Amino acid sequence: MSPRNHHRRSLVRFSTLALALSLALMPAAEARLGDRGSMGSRGSNTFSAPPATQTAPRPAAPIERSITQPASPQRPAIGGAPMQQPQAAAPSFARSFMGGLAGGFLGAGLFGLLSGHGFMGGMGGFMSVLGLLFQAALIVGLIFLVVRLFRRSQPEPAYADQPVSTRSPLEMTPASGGAKPQLQPITITDQDYAAFEHLLTAVQEAYSREDLSALRALATPEMVSFMGDDLAQNSQRGLVDKVSNVKLLQGDLAEAWHEQGSDYATVAMRFSFTNVMVERASNRVVEGNPNTVQEAVELWTFRRVPGGQWILSAVQRTQ
């Protein structure tokens, strides 16, 4: 085999390997809002399961993403429950393994370049200018992937550590002494139920349009942050999550209460919708069927200051 053919095969082999590595490190495409897991905050009830209802007789899935932390005697939490000191989340095994693999490839390539043996010294090196440019592009790409991987492994900022003056008016402050605040039942009216049904549709439509400005008027800053992260992941893959024809079929109240200047209402809702994932550039459907009507049962928690408008505070799937 001639050196030229050997170099060409080496280039193709390594390009395939680099592409596979990039795809492995890419975040998976996210689906509809309720399919992303339970997230948000329900005040002091964040880690307490809502009561079962006729609409949602099965237990709600525990909240997985929240700025509220589980109770701990060391520190008061948002909403008055004790809160642990924020700690850096340990990266998953798969993420650590892929990070080490990318670092190994990058280190080997840099060593090969500096020692004069090309990016992959054992493969004979690249002798042309085109090969050199390709090596540089691969190095930059791998550095980008490693940096992004490192950033994604960092913990979310602890909102409870922010000065009170910088928080949203709807963000709760710790109760004095770390005692859990008293929860007072409140009455939900027909007007409130109409607001909940409107938010069910409006949030899904704004999410489908990727309209963060509209979402900020419909949900808490925490929920907007989570939804923005999920939309960004879809955007990185060139996809758009389209949800349409949302219609409430049945709903009932699980619980409603007042604590620390805010009203909360958790509502079980069964609704129908259509959901597809489309390619951003071509609008081609890559997942789902636009002609298939789906149904879901979820528990949505809404929050307001007394006299204000309800906004979305948490979404929970049923188990």
C-alpha cells in the first residue's frame, strides 16, 4: 500500500471515530415539557407527594429538578424547610467515561503534533497542509466538547444564597429559625380553574414557539430556567419540539394552601395534544406523528401572590 493511500485510509478512519465521539457526547433530544421529568418547586410541599385525586389516582413522581433542597438540620431552606449546603453534583459514570476518552484522544493528538509525528503518530501522520488543517479543526472541536462537558457537570446556582434584594418577588425567603411555615388551606374558585386551564395551553404553546419572553410571564423564574435549558439542548441538535391542539379533558384539585406570602394550588389534569419533533432547517418531522392525538395525566402546581396572577411553579408526572 502506498503511503498516500495509507494516509487517506487513516484520515477516513479517524474522521469516523471523531464523528462517533461527537455524537456520543451530544445531549439527547428532549421531548414535550411533561416528558422531561418532574421539576419545579411547591414551597414546603416540594418533596411531599400531592394527594391522589379522581383524575390522578396514581402517585405523582418525585420532583427531580428543583432549586428547593431536601430538609436538613444544618440550614433553613427556601420555604422555611431546612436546607443542605449546595454541593457539586458528581458527574455520572457514562459522562466521566466519555470525558476521559475525549481527554485521552486530545492528549495523544497534541503530543503527536509536538513530537513531529502528526495528530495520530501511530497512523503515519498527515503530511499535507489539508491534513494539518483537519488536525487543528479536530483539536478545537474536542476542546469545545470537553469544555462543554465540564460546564454541564457544574452544579446549578443556589438561589437561596442570593441576597433577598436580587430575588424575584415570587421567590420565598427562609422562615426565622429554620422552622417550617404554617400552611393555611385556601379556597379555589371557578375563576382560578379557568386560569389553570388557560396556563396549561398557553405554556405549551409558548414552549413550542421557543418564546422565553412569553414563558417569563407564565411561569416562575425557576421553571423558565429549566425550560430554557431543555430548549437549548434541542437547538444544539437542530430540532424544534412542536406541541399543538392542547385540550383539557378532566381536572380536579389535589391541594391548595398559603405560606409565606404566596398561594399554591396543585391541580391534576388529563389533557390531549399532538407532539412532534421537527428538524429546524427543513421542518421535517423526525419523531412523532402530527395526526396522532396523545393523552397525558400530570400534576401542575401554580403559584401567585394574593391578588396577583397565577403562574406555573412545578410539573409532575404520574408514576
